[in-house]
Amino acid sequence: MTDLGLTSFRFEDPWLLVLLAVVLAGLSLSMIRGRRPAGGLLFPSLGLLPATRPGWRIRLRWVLVALRGAALVMFVVALARPQIVRASVESVSEGIDVVLAIDVSGSMSEAGFAGSTKIDAVKRVVHDFLGGLKNDRVGIVIFSGEAVVLGPPTLDYAASQKLVAPIDTGTLAGGTAIGTGLATAINVLRDSDAKSRLVILLTDGENNSGDISPIDASNMAKLLDVKVYTIGAVTVAANPDKDVATDSVDEQLMRKIAEQTGGHYYSVTDENSLAEVYREIESLEKSRVGARDFTDYQEAHLGFLALGAALLFVEVALAATLFRRTP
């Protein structure tokens, strides 16, 4: 999600701004009238008076007109009800909440994916997969004889990549507890409010440890409306007649878990096919994770009204003191 703070300015009654034309016309008329003699004294001859230039008070009387005009403009603007608009936008994003459950049992350290160990190949694929995401929240769970949550679903893909980098086999209890790994991943999504929640579980073996059976974990996923996509990382050995899978992946169980929860089972034999599977699953599952727009209107007319009143007060005060006329 992306939050954007947007600030703009608007008028609730912009049509009242036409009164500015009336103000302009009034100011023009006032300036014209100001140039006419307003009064005088009878004197026998102007030649008897000393020649003088107009004083600074006379030369600056235009300030009174400017102050009055500015005050009237402020009043008209206040009448049009100016408003400061503050918008908080949570962007619309098509995404999912997904947990990657990765088998880190001892067999994952064996070579098999084009000369690379399976765990190294998985880490490279997951790293690239995370780097290509935009709006999907991703969590990480690793399991062997037990399961550990490395991180909950997040949009911080760089942080998730750092969590995946040091993953290695032999860090957890021995064995392959598929049910425990799946149940742990499902529990991470328990409080998720995304419309589409799924677990992508990768293993290269069969369930042989743990207190939770894979079927029980699958039933839990179905109850919580979490889809489970299963991936069997199969090592293929060359044979004179044909390539033969040498792993003991319980494909029947993996297929059953996936079908029961609305997912799909994939069998991969190399790094490229694994990368394609992750991309395919991500493209299949898209759901709105939240989009809301909040707009707040703050009245600003009081400021203009106060400024107009202040300008008018200054104009009246100056007209009664410094610029007072005595005809």
C-alpha cells in the first residue's frame, strides 16, 4: 500500500468571486474621483502664495485606496468560502498475502539442480521472486523437524531477501515435518484481512516427523480459506534408458493437500522450472488488499475575514490621522 498526503485549495462558492469585478470597478472610480479637487479656499491671487510641491501625505494618499481595495478583496474571498483540502490516499493495489514455506531438511543440501544444491537454488529463485513483486505481502517460514517463522507477510521485499540469504540446512531439528511447516505457515495468515491468502510449500521429501499431520494442516487451511500450492523439488538422475527421479517426494499427498484447499501441485526438477512455478502462482492469485481515499475540508474563510478587517482598520486609522483632509 502507498499513502499519499495531498493538499490543495478550493472555494465552496466560487461564483461569488465575480464580486471582485465590482470591487475593481469601485476602486477605479475612487481613484478617478480622488484626482479631482475636493474643495478649496477663496484667495485673491495664487501669485501671493509661495510655490510649493505637494507634501508626502498627498503623494501617498493612494495607499488608502490600496488598503481599502485589499480589504474588500479579502472580504469577497472569505464570502466565497475558501477551503484547504487534505487528502490521504491509500493506493489501490492488486495483491495477495502469501507465505513461502521452505523445506530446509538435510536432503535439501544435496546436489541435484544442475549441479547446485537444492537449497541454494531455492534461495536464488526466492530472492529473484521477491525482487519482482510489487503489491503482494510475503512471509517466510522454514521447516525440517520443526518450523520457524522468519518473517510475517510484508511489502518490505529487501528485508525478506535478507532473511532468506542465510537460510541453510541443519539449523533446525532433523526430519521433515511437512504438517508442522504447513500449520505454522497457515497460522501466520490467520489474522490476515486479504481476500486471497495462500501458502506455497516446497519440499523434497515426505512427512516423517512432527506432531501435526499434513492432512490435519490441510483441513486447517480449508477451514480458514487459505489456498495451499505445493511444490515437489525432485532430483532427476541420468539413466541409460531415461531420467529417473531419485527423491522420495510423496506426490500423492502433496497433490491431495493442494486439491483439497483449491491450490495446485507442481513437480520441479531444476532452478528454471521452480522460478516459473513461483511466477505462475503469483499471477494466478490477485486480490484487493485495500483501497481507501480520505478527504478533509478545512474552512479557511476566517483568516481572510480577519485580514480584511485588519486592512480596513488600518485604512480608517490612517485616513483619520496621517492622511486626514481639511477642506
